[in-house]
Amino acid sequence: MKKQSFIKSTSIILGVTIFFMSCSSTTLIQSNPSGAKVYLNGEPVGTTPYSHSDSKIVGSTTSVKLEKDGYNPLNTSFSRNEEADVGAIIGGVFLLFPFLWTMKYKPSRTYELIPLTGADQVSPSPQQPVKNGSKAEQLRELKQLFDEGLITEEEYEKERKRILESN
């Protein structure tokens, strides 16, 4: 009789422990290069590498935005349905409702940030020079874009001709 009571108590304690350990899932958000600002569901939370942990239920989605100076912003998301959580499945056998947490996040995820190109950077477009500037100002601006390698020689010559021929 004592042995059955002990087994029952141990089973309940084990099930409750596994349940509470299994509700939470953690993933490490990394970027290449590191040091990007991390926004989860639109809220700033830190910089990469960033460890995210929550107790959302299976299928919950979290949106991620990574920003770093000199790189294109990256928008993506991840869901809590990436890996089976054995502990929650075992806990579900004892307590039933832990089945809401049977899936967890991958342990880590790394996102590759793409550097901004000349066309992505905030610079006047050679096809749309400053309207109120003189031809000399427009040509100086165009030459600067060419010298910085933001436009090709062909684009430079074409735009230069257009500026010189305009009234």
C-alpha cells in the first residue's frame, strides 16, 4: 500500500515538474554580422545575439525585425512548431493540458544581413537630379555619385548628356 502511494506521489511530482519545465521554450537569435537591433512583434528587445524565451502555445508566431546601420532591414518570423518537446508530451500524459506546449523553438537561428548597395543608400538618384539646382550643381552632384562608385560610367555619361541638353 505504501509502495503504491509512493509511486503515485512520485509520478505526480515528476509530471508536474516536467510540465512546468516544458511550458517555456528558448531560442537564440543571432545575426551575421552581430550587433543588430532586435524587434519582436514590433517592440525593441535588444541586440544580437539575443536569447528569446516565452511560454506561448503550439503554433504561436513571433515576428522578428533586425536592423543594423549599413545593412538592409530583415523582416521574418518564427513559430512554436519547429521541434517536438518530449517533456511536454510526457507531462501531457499525466495532466492532459500540457499538450498545448508539445512543440518548441529551434535552439538557435542565425540570420544573414545583406549590406546596403549604392542604390539602397540615401542619395539623390542620377535620374532625378535636384530640380532647382543649376546645371553646374547637378553635374557636380552627378560627378560625386560617379566618384563614389554609386553609378556606372555609362549611367554617368547618359545623365550628363541629359543635364547638358536640358533647358
